[in-house]
Amino acid sequence: MPDSYVISVDVMGGDHGPDVTIPGIDAVLRRHPNMRVLLHGDEARIAPLLKDYPRLSRRGEIRHAEVAVRMDDKPSQALRKGRRVSSMWKALESVRDGKAAVMVSAGNTGALMAMSMFVLKTMPGIKRPALAAQWPTLNGRSIVLDVGASIGADAEQLVDYAIMGEAMARSLFHMDKPSVGLLNVGVEEIKGVEEVREAGRMLRESRLPVRYVGFVEGTDIATGEVDVIVTEGFAGNIALKTAEGTARLVSQYLKARIQESPLAMLGALLARGAFARLKAKLDPSTNNGAVFLGLNGVVVKSHGGATAEGFANAIEIAVDMAKSNLVEKIAADLAAKQHLLEAAGKA
């Protein structure tokens, strides 16, 4: 673990820009005295805000950027307008140039994906990055990937996702051997599309440093049957959005039922501690912060509409990634996979 680390932040990203990102960063600095921050964005907007945050003013450095990528920009538009001049691009360059350990943005996901691939490039052997998100479960938290970085994946890409997700779980959850499962329509080996079945075979028969436990179903995501759940981006994004919608449904349903009668309101008052813990568990802000894996650098994506507290949680994930040498772990595991594949091809 390094004695100090630098986080690069696209301060202008998200629905609210500096009004949310600045207080979010400052909240994290209170808990991490060794952390410093590069603040990429419009200096005219950022500098006045820092007067209210002396801690961030001392440990942050403004890097002026004249362009902010808009949330509704298409990736091609963002690249055309913001290449080399936007806060998002410059924040990524700080990671590429070794000036920061990890980059955080609440900005446009498609633009961030495109710029990340241009600036940081993918790791050797990786065709497309994956977006990995934390998922609240009955057993704590799991990691699910890909949740929307790209659509579709062949068997080898799914194996790569398993390797990268397992390395992230080790870094984030401080586990020696996280369990890994492939999301499928059933647990039997004959079920599912060809790509998933082939990925399962490769993971079972290889000697990769991955504790693969087999296929898991959609119902297993919330129960926490495994630490890492691997799928392609289309299914992963639908699962993520469905879970978020279900959490809102449960919250609104409970609120409506509680208000139906004085007796229900009294019961809710007596159970307010349990309800508070449930709300914290399901609150998207608590689990905010997805990680682009497969790049030559770590990029953390915050939800665009995150509150200051939610953005602070994304920064916390970035801190964990900065401390854990995630890229080096993934690179070592990918090299091991390639060596095994080459050995199998010669056999």
C-alpha cells in the first residue's frame, strides 16, 4: 500500500457538477489523510467553492479544462468536442501519465467509455473493457460485470471478465479466493447459449487462479451465492436496472402501506431502526461507483445523479483501487491465462 496516493477527478461530470463533486471529495479527505486530489474542470467555477472547503483547498490542485462533456452528448460528439480539452479527457490523462492512481467521473457513461479507451487503451489481450458494479446481497456485497460497457461477449471475453472481476473482489472485499459464477438461465451445464456454456467449460477445465463454482441464476444475485457474477453487458444492464427499480418499488410500497393507518404508523415507529438499516442497504448512493476493468488504468464511474454522499462513496472505491494495485493484479492473472492457453494449444 502506498504511503500517499493521488485521485484524478472530473469535477464537471454528472447532473450537478462541482456543487456535488466538491463536497463529496472533501468528505472523503476527512477519512484519508494521505490522499491528494487533482481537480479537473472550470477554474472559475471550482475556485470559489474551495473557499468553503479549506481541507480540499490544501490537498487539491485545480487543473483547468475549458470544456465539460454534457450528459446528453453522444460519444462521437464528446470525442470531437472534448478531445484533449475537456475535464474528462484531462482527468484520464493524469492516470495515463502516472500523475494519479485512478480517475473518477460522474459524467456521460458512453463518452467516458470512449475516452478511456482512447487515452488509456485496453490491456493486452482484452478486446473490450467491462463495467463492474457492487451489488447488495443477503451476505453482504457481490460484484457483477459487465453491467453495460458493451453488448454481447464471446466465451473468451467472459473468461476475461471472470478474471478481472475476481481481482476486483480481492481488492475491494479483501478476500483471498472470491467465488465466481456465470449468469445463466439454469445451473445445468447443458443450459444457456453457446458462449456461456463454452466459457463455463474453459473455467472448469483450466488451472486459472479463479475459484469458479459454476452457473448461477438471476435469483442468486441478491442472495449472494457467489462473490463475482459474470455476464455480458446487455443482460447485466437489464439486471442492474431491474434491481434499482425493484428497490424503489419496495421503498414506495412500504411507505404507502405505513401511512394507511395509525396502527401501521406506530409499528413503523417501533421498527424505525430496522427500516433505516434497510434503506441504507438498498440506497443506490451506498453502492455508487462502478469500475471500468480491462484498461491500462483504473476508471471509476459514479452515477450521474448522485448526491454528494453518493459521489463520496464512488471516491471511496477509487481509494481502495488506488491502494490495491488492481491493474497489476489483473495483468498478472491475464498473463497466466494466456500462458495456459498457449500450453494447451501445444499439447
